[in-house]
Amino acid sequence: MKGMGGVLAMFTKKEAENKFPKSSQNIDQNIDLKYSKAQFAESRQLSRIEKDILAAVLLEKETYMIEEAEQHIKQFMNGEAQ
């Protein structure tokens, strides 16, 4: 079974990482920023799967803070989405 470490690593659950790190500058300005579903779809910070999840669960006419979008992704991945 030489070389199986890489294969097993694919199947281990990793801790969710923050896809949108806050810079030390403008932290106060970033607190209330909200983004549309279309803006999340264009984000370079999200993987294709994360974009697909948000496309399915976010509403077109609403805006969301980054933390809200991350929560929607986590809920979906945990099977809590409705």
C-alpha cells in the first residue's frame, strides 16, 4: 500500500477555512458590506462547488454578508438546507 497517503488524504474532512480573510485595513468598513447572489457567483474566493451551493440557496433580490453566505454553505454541506 505504498503511496496511499495521498489517496486517504482526499477523503478526510478538513476544517472549513475562511474564504474571505479580512484585511487589517478597512475592517470597520467591511462589517456591513453585503453582496448579491450574482456577486458571489463571480467571486474568485469561492470554489465552483461553493458557488453552485450559493446559487441554489440564495435569493436573487436579497443581499448577504460574507458570514451569512459562509453559514449557508456550511448548513448545506451538513444537510441542513431546505
